[in-house]
Amino acid sequence: MSIWEIVIILILIVWLVANVCYSLMNKRIAHYTFRIDLFRWLSAFQLFSRNIESFQLSYRDMLADQSITQWELVILNQQWRSYHAIWFPGRAIDDCAKSMMTDLVHIIRKDHSGFGRKKIKERFIYHALSHFLKRYPQNEGSLGRQFRIQDKENNEVFISDFYNE
Amino acid sequence: MNLQLSLAQTLGLINLFLVIYILIDSFEKISIYKEYLTGGLFSWSLLRKNSFFTSRSESFRNFIDVIFPARPWFFLIALRIVCCLSLLVLPTASPLLVCSYAVLFIIGSLMNLRNLAYGAESENRFSLIIIGALLLRSLVPTDMVTLAALWFIALQTCLSYLTAGISKLMNVNWRNGNGFKRIATSYEYTSIKKVNIFFEEHKTLTRSINWLIIVFECAFPVVLFAGRGVLWCFVIGGIILHVTIAIGLRLGKFFWIWVATYPALIYITQR
């Protein structure tokens, strides 16, 4: 066996062992690997194993006369089409919005005060969600937009302030 | 079934599935290019505000500010398409193959980095395992290294199924037989009302599938030792599972990238 063969095989073994360790101790070491493994070469594929919690996102606007519009529900499920099994670019956007909601709810549940390590309003996810909602039409002269997240039973989990970015 | 795969056929099939995955993924990204422009969900002006990036050194931020905005990013996506197509035409011993795999590996890694705020895509993460192994194999394309790379891919596949199976066993819903039901009856995941109603009404079948999935995933590593009959049962079972996921959950890219590893499994076990 040449030296290069040994080097390559060693790299493969180290990568495999690292992945086994990551899979076994995912919760414990993910906190550390998150900052080191920039390119996400380590993975633990827990496909569909986690509990599913679905949330609803809606928004409303404050108009120029300070009246407030009805809540508008954001539909994040495109109608099923057979070709979606092969081609479904819209999934990336829907999944992203769902992931942002789940992450935000996770942060809120961890920190009810809103003044924890980082104010929720300063979180990237909060900012990204409000940014995402910009795609929905807003009346001219609107003073701001507010969004809320509800759980499956329509309980309010989070409501934002009116913001105008 | 007595299908035998030669080494060239094995590598060819892995490459073929990999190329299909990369093409679909790249063109999907191109089709939603507006999301990468200013104001879009994947625009760099938004993503760069994530604390992961803002807390990094200035030189690092300067570097990613050059490659991650929409224009250079789509240049890299186009390069990804060219390199993946080259895998189909270049001979297996071509030095250019090393460049193609290297470019695919680097761009795939950068995709994970860029998308960090929302979480890296599972399919892309898994594709890096295959591309990485093939890249290392192309650097030293001897029989020994080729076999090691195929073993690596096969073991990573087994690990992925085993991890998924064990984490389902650790989840109380899956243990109670309700894990699959939650997915199949939730419109959020399976957006076909008829399917939701069907599985809501057929509780015994739903529970049986729940346990079948767990047993399939936990027992998958058995394919490495249990002989050809068992291997083909798992390969066919895996294809059915991934086709069902592709149709029901609309996760088509999972199919291509996980099935891309099956030729490695077949080759390893037939030896």
C-alpha cells in the first residue's frame, strides 16, 4: 500500500468515525460543532423522527388612519401536484418559513421574558420572518405590520409589535 | 435476483444518480432566483445579518461578501451544473475528474455555509458524503482506495438509516405507533386530503407501516452481511420508501441522493 492510499483511507475512516460520534452524541456535541463544522460535513439524519408541531402565520397592517386590518393567514402549503415528486422549487421557501416559525417559537418558549440573552426582536429569525412577510401586499401609507404565530389549536404563541422596516 | 455490477458500472450508476440530483437541485435554485435577489428570502443582504456571520472575523466576512451575493452565487451554481455534467462524459481516470469533484464538493460545502441561518439541506449534506468519497477516490484511483470509498459510502448509508431508526425508537410517538400517523394524516406534510383521510381511517395499517419503517431503518445495516436475498429486499424496500416520500411528502431529491448509494451497497455485498 502506498503512503497516499493510507492517507486517503485514514481520512475516510476519520470522517466515518466522526459521523458515528456525531450521530450518537448529536445533542451534546452539536452545540460545539455548530461553530466549528462550518460546512456541515458531519450529519445525523434523524429523518422525520422529531415530533411535528405545526404553526400558522398571519399578519395584519395598521393603516394611515390608525385602523387595523383583519388578520391574513399565510398559506405555506402549495397544492399537491404529481410532478412535485421530481420538481418542487417552492418547497425551499415554504420549508424556510416553517423552519423560521418553529425556531422562533422554540426561542420564545425558552425565554418568556423576551429579555434573555438576546431580545427576540433582535434575533435574525424575527427579522427574517418580518422580511418574508414583505412579499404580501401592503396598503400605501400603511403605518406598520404585525405578525402572529398560532399553534394547531389556534392558541396565540407569539405576536410581534407593529414594525415598519 | 442475480444482478452483478462491475466496478465501472457501480461508479457510473453512483455518478448518474448524483448528477440527476445536482441538476434538479441547481435548476430548482435557478428557478427561484428572485429569492436570491435583494428582498428575497435567500438574499445575501438578509442572510449576512445572521449572528453566525456577523460574529466572524472581518477577513472572513469580506471573503463571503464576495462570493455569496446573487451574481457570483449563480455563477457558482452554473459551474456546479457544468462540473456535474462533466462526470458523465469524462473517463474514470481523467485528471479533470478530480477538478470536477473538487468544485462540486467546495460549492456544496459553501451552500451549507450560506444557508446556515435556515439550516443546511439534508440532501446536500448527504451528497457531500458521496462527493467527498468520490473526490478522495479520484485523487488516488487504485483498487484499494476505490473499495475503501465504496465501503465508506455504504457504511454512511447504513449509518443514516440506523440513526433515523434509533431516533424514531427514542421518540414516544413512534414507539406508540403514532409517528407515521402524524405525518400521513397531517396536511402540512402530506398535502393530499384523500391520503390523510385514508390513514386516519385505517389505524391498524398505519401502525403496521409505522413499525415497518422503524424495523426497516434499524435493520438496514444487516444488508452488509446477510446475503443477496436480504440485500435485494432492503434495496427494493428502500426504493419504495423513497418513492413514497418523494410522492407523498414531495421530497424528491431525497430519492436521488439516497438511491445513489445503493450501487455501492450492491457492489460491496456481491464481493
